[in-house]
Amino acid sequence: ANAIISTGRHQQVDTMVVQTSIPPRKVLTYPITADDNGGAVFIYGDPKASRIAILSAGFADDQSIFLPFAARLAEETDTLVGVTCLPGYDDRDDKSWTRHKKDGYTFDEQERAFREAVKALRSESEYEKNNSGKKLEVVGIFHDWGVVGGLMWCNRAIEDDSENAPDKIVLFDVCTGPHRNMKDLPFARKNTPSEEFVTVFYRIVFAITFLCYRFVGTGLAYAVHFLGLGVMSSFKIGPLLEIDRDYELCIPCPRLFYMMYPYYKLLQSLLTGNAKVFKDASMPMDLKKTPCLYLYGTEKRVQFHEDICVKVLEREEKEGRSLSKAVAVEDAGHWLYVQKFDVCFNEVKTFLHK
């Protein structure tokens, strides 16, 4: 199991240390479309727990970044926890990242991977077998690009009335917007032109880097990548600040270039007029039935959400419409659940216990 944890992070933050050697109780595998490698779920906690929670980060993280959070969640709550990652993001001794699908994975394929990961996690649970008539609670906890595939899984599972449909959702630092059918939206400010530019520029750089790596050559990918980073640094147009420096882009190249495939898939979808693929990547329609906790770091050049996301969740909490809420985590950046571990963990723990 430890072979999968290969990012090499070891950074003192808040009251804990992110280690790469926290062993899961078990590692389960699950199928991924067009990928013989499949995916892996790191299991923590008691199979008799009344709740399961699937955790996944995004770019550029494998399972390791969420392991301390998962271990403590399993220890302090009645939760069987599974940690996975985006398809193709892990690197196992017997399943090298170089053997993943070379073109990357579509957003539909990412959603299906999460669906299979939840099935694998649920298969480990003994709660319903031991408690006739009681329903196992399902929770999804996602960060960064994990939010897109995670919310697609959430909304499709709800629409299909699946037994694995989540009862609660936790999002870290990325929120894609209210459900397309949500009415009576509150007033919210629009992003400024400078915020839009910063958001678009880095995504284009990463998308072109992947394109060069996959279809042209690794040398050109290096050139595009480091030129783009140089421009972002020189003109201060990167989305993140110094606080995130120890966590961003710490995977060695060219594996990092491969992990940029979601940006390429995003650009490809927009340029080909296929933006409808994201129609399910939103907060649930019924936030009373499936409440959403959104935590975001304040220390970034731009936020990875539109203001309407926060306004909807603030209204939910203020008016008592649901358990949903948005929490701004001070002195934290994009990896807030590492930088302010205790703050984030306590918010999630409280949310799960409501």
C-alpha cells in the first residue's frame, strides 16, 4: 500500500505533520474505463461504522495528501473512510503511472471512476448487514478537480436514486456553482476582468503543457510549462500565493505534465462546444436533502468559486433552510485542510454529526 504514496510530502503545518507513511487498514481496487491499472481506495476505520466517506483530492495529488485527514476521521467519527484520487493520478509499484490511459480521462470517465470507488468502499461496510432496516450514510469529500467528478457522481447518483447517492457533501476550495434548476438565486457579484484573466491564463498554460507532452514532445512541454510559470511569477498572475508553494506542482515532471489532463479536457470541451458535459457538476438541487459544506482558503490571488456559490450557502445557513454552509478559513490557501488541519477537521466533524 505504501508504494502508492509517492509524492514525498513532509511539511509541518498546524498541529500535525503530513506523513507519507500512515498505513491504511486495507487497499481495495476498482475498475476504470479503458485503463487496465484501475484505481485504488485506501481504507481506514471499522467496517461496522454507520457511515462511509469517500475522499478525493485533485491536481496534482494522489491519495497521500488526504491520508492524515482520513485516519483522524475514522478515529474520531463513526465512519469507514476510503481515500482515492483522480484516474491516472496514483503511481503503484505494479501499476506505474506510465501505464495509465495516455490521453487522460474524460469527465464522464472520472465520474464513473468515483462511482466504482464508492461501490468498492461500500462493499467493505458491514453496517446494513448487522443492522437490519437501517440505512448506511454516504458522504463525499472532495478537493480541487476532485470536486468536478465528485459532484457529477453526486447528482447522477441522486437522479438515479442509487443506494450510493450521498447524504452529505464536503467541498474544499473549489465550488462549481448552484444546480442549474435552482430558482430564486441571491444577488452576487461577478468576477472582475483581472480575476477572469488569472483564472483562464494558468488553465491554458496547463492545458497546452499536457497537449505538448502527449502529442508533440516532452521537450516542448518543459518549455511551455516553465515559460508559463515564469510569466505567472514575473507578472504576479498565478492563482496561488506563497502559502501554497510547498504543495503546488511538487510532483516531478513529466508525471506532472500528464496530471494536467483535466485542464486539456476542459479546454477541449469548451472549444468543441461540449460544455454540457459539466451540467451535473454543481451543488445538489435539494440542499436540504443533500446538504453541502464548502470550506475555502482566503489567501489566494483568486478564488476557485464564483460569489454566487458562497451567497447560496450563506443563505441556506442564515435562513435555516438546510445544514449547508460556507466557511472562509483564514490564513490558509488552496490546501487548507493541510495548512489549517484542525479548523477544517472540526468543521467537517461537526457537519457529519448534525
